[in-house]
Amino acid sequence: MTFIKRITLFKVPKQSDIELVLKAYEILRSTAVKDGRPYVVSNVVRPVLNTSSPLSHGFTVMSQSVFGNHADHDFYDKDCPAHKKLKETTGKVRVGDVMTIVTEGEWPEAKL
């Protein structure tokens, strides 16, 4: 089965604000509903480890969200109240642009 995977990268300079973003995603995971039911298949958010390396391009937080179909991803992107609340939080603490990449693939990932 194919799933929609969304990777989002943020530049959040302050450690205390990184913790705020991690908590905001925790809230999102418990409040994101569509038609009264949870619809985000999976979400993980983590601090970036290699922030001192030029390879990180200054990004400090990474989130991966998985959706069952394009319609659910579109709802998340455009209409989800929980996602809008998350964007309010991240908008106050991030600098620069957010990078978001959307792909399709298996979930869970195939084992090596």
C-alpha cells in the first residue's frame, strides 16, 4: 500500500523554542481529526543532531508525517485546525523558510 509522506524542516534557533515545537507536535498528534476521527497515520518529530555541520543548512527540527492518501494530506495542508494551530506556534519561533517535501512510498519502510 502506498502512503503519502511529508517531511518538514524548521530553523528554530533557541533550544527552549525547539522544545516548544516538539510539544506542539505532541498536541497535534492528539488533536488532528478529520470527520471526527484521527487521520494522520504517523508523525515523528525530532531535533536535528548535526546542526553545527553545513550539511544541515541551519535546520534544527525535522518532522515526518504519514497520510493514507492525497485527500488526507490536502486536508492537513489546507484545512486541519490542529495543523493551523501548529503553524501559529512554529511561526513565532522559526527563522527563514520552512522546507517541506512530499513523497509517496511504503509505510512502514521496507527492511534492508
